[in-house]
Amino acid sequence: MIPEPVESDWELVYFLSRAFVNGDRYGAVAKNPNDIASVTSLAASAIALEGGRAAQAAHFAAGIRNILGTPPGAKVSARREATARLASELAESMTNRHRLEVLSFTVSHVLPRLEAAVNSAPSSDEAFAKVESKALLAAQGPAGVNDVVQYWDILGTNGCLKAERLIVADALLDLKRDIGRAGIVDDKDVSLVESAFLQELERRLGQKRKGRAGNSLESVTQVILDHFSLPSGNAPDHFQADIEVDRWLKCKNGWTLGVSCKRTLRERWKQVSSADTNAFLKHKIHGVWHLITYDRDLTEDKVRTLAAQGHKFFVPDDSSRLKEFSKNKLLAPSVLPLSTFVAEAREISS
């Protein structure tokens, strides 16, 4: 339900902004340009109508039910049932000229500004992470792999947040101009409009952040290979195994090496260890190297099992696990610092 305002009709801006994009309850009317255009036109005609608030409210109520309701004789779709619900609630809420002006401002200015800002926000952190990572590798050389792998997510997130801040600031400035042109001068009313805009914008940007969070880590492998001109290639023909490999490195003996960047090994090691070692030999696969961000679950049993099958693990240079494994003569060659990855890859590929 669209709640009744407590102090000012401008309180409705927030709830109207939410209602027009609510897909479950109201059918996401904001996504239909024709419906939005019709609502905008209807509000303007109701505001201009002579005859007082009762005539304006009645004109709007009849019009909104016609726009968002189900035409007589038509099949009732789930969406039209939802939009009809919004029409009914708007008809009950828009009872005077001022509320119609609030609705008109929301639909004409707030909703478009919100949509434009959300659409402009980054959908992926990959581009930002790549730029920052390349700069780190250029400055630090092979040792920079340690920072790039560990901080890839942070580099991407920070880049996205910086971009978002500029988008939000520009969108708010545009809205302030809209508010001034609309003649909204009371400080409390201005605050209600701006806070409604920012609150809804942050909610929707938050949803977009969830969608892009942590989805590009596998790209760090290619960035590293490309930056240091390490020869990458395709997976061996007809090779099928339950192993997550991001990229394949061409070895100097004609074989290939799988390279995978993951946050943790988790239960994935069971899948990896179940792969048939004979399949590696058949398809001339040297092994799989894992670049791992968090190595807390890297146990001696896992390393021993996988190292015997050609797996090697590169972990943060300051890792406590690295120090532990370095004391084990049998396992130390299979657990190495991230900063040594390039040297190891060059040795096997050139």
C-alpha cells in the first residue's frame, strides 16, 4: 500500500519511486515507456482540469485504471493484474492537485534520473581491476603478482565505487536543478525529495553491486599471462575432466599447463583429485597450477594428494601455510609464493 503522508505530500516521492519499479506487487510500470508516458500525460491533464479537487481526482482515477488496468474482455495477465493494483492504489492516494503534482514530478524527473544513474553504474568490476592490476605489474614486475591476485576484488570494487560516486553526485545535481525549476522551495520538501532519490538510488545500486561482486577473478590469470608475454593457448582437444581451469599455458615441450585463480580450494580439491591422472598424460597436460587468495583450507593431505597428480599451489608471500610447507622437503616444491609464479611459468614455457 502507498502510505499516507505524515507532514508533507512530498513524502510520497520515495514510496512512488519504489512502487513504479516494484515488479512483484505492481508489475514494474517504470520499465514500460508507453505506460509512463501515459501516466505523465494523465497527471498533467488532471492538474489542468477545472472544477476543483474532486473533479481532478475523479479524472485521474478513471484514467489511471484505464491505463494500467485490464481492458474489458481482455485476458487478465499476471502483470496486468499487478499494474491494476497500482492503479487502484494511485486512484485512492491522488486525491488533490498537490499530490498529482508530486506524482507528476516523480514520474517526469525522479524516475528518469534514477534509471539513468543505475544504467550508468558499472555492471562489472573487471575493467577497473584490469587497469589497476596492469599498473601494479608494470611498477613491481613479477613480484606484483602477489598483490594483484590478493587485491583483484578490492581494486575492482574501489574502481566501481569511485565511478558510482561521480554518477550519484551528477545525478543529484541534475535533480536539484529539476527541483528549482519545479518551484519546490520549502527546505523540508526539498530534503524529502532529495533523500527519497538518494535512498532509492542507493538501494538499486546495492542490488547492482551484488550482481557484479566477485565475478571476474578468473580474468586475473589472463592479465598476468598477457602482461609478461607468457604463451597461452586452448584446452587440449577432447579433454574432459571436472577441473576448473581459467587459462592454459603452452609449455616448451609441446604440452600444456592449466592455470586457475581461486579464492580458496574449498571442496573443489575433491573434484580435482578425482580427475584421472592418465587423462593428463594422454592429452599431454603437464599439470594444473592454482593461484590462491586465501589458503586457510590448504591442508597437508590436500597438497600431498594433488601434488602427486601434477598440481602446484601459489599462495600469498606472507602466508603462514607457506612457512609451514617450506619445512616439508616433499611438499615445499608444490607450495610456492605468488611472487614466484612468473619465474616458474617462464621456466616451463620457454
